[in-house]
Amino acid sequence: MRKTIAIVTGGDSSELVISLKSADQVQKNLDSEIYKSFIVYIREEDWHVRFGAQEKDHIPIDRNDFSFMNGERKVGFDFAFIALHGPPGEDGQLQEYFDGLNIPYSTAGAESLELSFNKYDCKEFLGNYQVISAGAVLIKREPEGGRKLIAIHREHTAGFNPDSVLKEVGLPCFVKPNSGGSSFGISRINHAEDLTKAVEKALEEDEEVLVETYIPGPELTCGVLKTSSKDFIFPVTEIISKNEFFDYEAKYTAGMAEEITPALIPESLFRECQDISSKIYDLLDCRGLVRIDFINRDGELFFLELNGVPGMSKESIIPKQIRTMGHTESEIYNLIIQDTAGW
């Protein structure tokens, strides 16, 4: 008898469109002889199963037990395959919900994702284990509904002062939402007078903003999956953007970036990138597929971020790494489901 899989998509951020593409590709690559899958859309209070694009083709999800009515028959789910980028699928909220219902899912648990989704906290945590990253200042609003901005650098907190922030990180620098992974709201700042506007732009995407020292060099990224029987440390990809940095346009527009898999870098650096990625996976108690991004500055790797629910669309890097390693998405997704659920 086929297991019933919810492919969860949607989300509360600007990454919605990428989530929808990822879910579509996951469904196409799930073995239909083993699984009966449904696209489950979640955005704020709208939870429904999608049988088509029109609203009349949507059936509401009962959030009490994560089920829906298909005619007179109640349908529950054996597993949740999370293809939802950003909140609530990548920050631990959904995982906490599924834990309460004892429904297994394809990602790390809530505590792991809460840490990895917060770029500033993740960098600080990994720094304790000799994982280097660019210097950074965190900008956020005053607690308890305050309107003023404050700046946090390690243990020091003060009111937001552009000159003080730039004294810490220098120019050029990057301004980005502290959470999120598809380059929405990111700016590269070359002039001091542009900082405040860039912070305001990033605050449209998130309640916290990271101002980060610019590290010159190409981006390297490595996918990792560890199961009870085998570790998959995927081939490293080198990203060369035609834009000033690897922004949304470069990520999702054909021809705007070269994504070279396997990366044409020295073998020693290739292995080091894989080794550090594997180490980070373990330190953050990851599960399922993740992608870990670095900047390569003349052979020195600077950690950028970890994607706890990496893109799985046609344009995404992880599927390319899977195929380069000689596997198929269907094989890997099936392995994740069976290993996690214990089937």
C-alpha cells in the first residue's frame, strides 16, 4: 500500500515562488509506485491541498491533525517532505508542529533550524569551532515594540549609527536580511551614504538585518546528506555571477551566472570545502539535504550561510550536484523519506 506524502510549499516570505517550483520538482521525482503525494500549500492562515491552480481546486487542511477531506474520505499523511523556503518551513516552526503530531519530516529538527536560519547567531556559534566568517553587525528594532534601531556587535549593543557600523565592517559591505536565502533584500554598499537606505530595504524582508564585511572571491557551495547507512558529501559547485554578487536575478535567470559542478579548483581546496561542510552539518545537528555556502578568498574559506531547505527547482544547485555524483533526485528523496520514517 502506497504511503501518503505531503509536499509542503508556500511560506510567509518572498521566497514563495521558489518554494512552489521546488515542490513541483520534488513531486515529479517521487516514485509514484511507492508514494501517493499531494502538494500542501501553507501561507499564513491559508493551509490547503492543491489539486489545481484555481481556488475551487483547493481543499482546506485540518490543522488539528494535518488532514483533509477528499470527498467523504478523510486523508492523513505518513510523511511531510518540506519544500518550503523561509518561514515557517526553514526556521523550525513547521517542524515543531509536526513533532506535536508525530509526523516524520525531511529536514532537521526545530532547534537546529532555528539556529541555522539566523545568520548572525549561526556565524557566532560556528566561530566557537574555528569556522571563520566575515565580520558582522546585527541591526534590529528596540525590544518591546520600539521604533528605534539598535546595533549589536558580539556583546556590545548601541543605537544604530551608520558611521559606527561601517567602522566595524568597512566598505564595501553587504546588507542582508538576517534570515532568508534567496537574495531578497540584499544590497552591496560601496558608499557610506547608502547604508541607511539598504538597511531599510532589508527590513522589508525581515525584522533583523545583517551588515557584513565584504570578502572578495568566488562563491563555493556544497550539499550534504547523512543517513543512518551512508554519508553523501556532494561535489562542490563554484558560482561566478555576472552581476556584482550572486543576487536573485543571477540565481534564477538563465545565463546570469556560471555554476560549475564539480568546481574547477585545486583538489585540496575541493576536499577542504567538503570536510568543513560535513563538520558544519554535524555541529548544527542537521538532517536531510542541506547546502552550505562559502566565499573562497585565495584558498581561504569563509562561511556564508547554511540552507536548511535548499532549492530543489530545475534551476537549483543541489539537484545538479546529485546528478553529478551519479545519483538521481528520485533515489535521494526516496532515501531521505525511508531513512527518516524508518520504513
